[in-house]
Amino acid sequence: MAVIERSLPYLNHYPAEIVQQVSRLLDQRLLGERLRRRYPSLHQVGNDGALREYLLQLKQQHMKKAGVVNKVQYDTRLHVIHNALGTHSYVQRRQGAKVKTHNEIRIAALFKRAPEPLLRMICVHELAHLKHKQHDKGFYQLCLHMLPDYHQLEFDTRLWLTEKEVHGDPFESSQRRE
């Protein structure tokens, strides 16, 4: 079977052999099935309040001394093509002589319907930005400390996004093959 040439933007920086393997799985319509087998269920963190609680629980477990997170929410305006699965922002507000920093974390709304490990990876990534602004060695060491399989989950998230773009949501019941 010939592999269809296509652009896979979520896999741009991966070796050609891996991109070819993913392309073959897409052509054979097997990628979604593999993702469903690996992640059989979706999380139940369906609103901003639940997301805040979920993220703060991760923070309490791994980063007790990190700055306060003032706002956590799903954001419908984040677009994954522009490398934004989540964002962190630091808003400085002046109150008299004091300057206060407010940390805000926004997670792309498409993660409302995702397997829990993928949501956890995005939350860990954004929490790591509380201590490391850049994607440097220290940043990834912190991600791995909080989530030892961070790199695998990041790759699986890219696979999920690729399948979603090419064939639709692999977790929609209408998409499943019996």
C-alpha cells in the first residue's frame, strides 16, 4: 500500500521514519484504534471549576512552593495549529506601592474531550512554566519529575491531534469501527 503524502504539522520535528509510520497508520485507519486501546476512556474534568481543582491538585502534589495560580480555565480561543495547547500568563497589577503578579493558566477547550493522561500532560506543562518561562533543560526536567512518562504523553497528544485533524475525533462513538 502506498503512503499518501500529507503534511503532519504536529509531527514536524520528529524523524522521517516515525512520520512515515504514523502516515501508514493513518492510511490504514489504525491510529485512532491504537489510541483508543491505549486510552480507553475520557476524563471527567468538564468545566472550568473542575479543571482548576484538577490542576491545583497537581500543583499541590508536585510544586507546593511555586507561585499562586489565580485563574484556570478552558479557552475556546486557543488554536492548536499556533502551538497553543495551553497558555500561561503573568499579569502584573499595581496596588499602591505593591506590584502583584497573577498567574493564569488556560487549556485549549478541545481537551474537554480527551483521555485523562493527555490532559494531565498539558496541565503539567503549564505548571512547569510557573518556575521556568522557557522550554529549556530545567523545564523538561521538572515536567519529567511531575510526570515520568511526559515525553510519551506529549507524543501521544500529537498523535491524537493528528488523528483528530485527519479522520475526526477518535473517541466519538460514530467514529469507532465495530
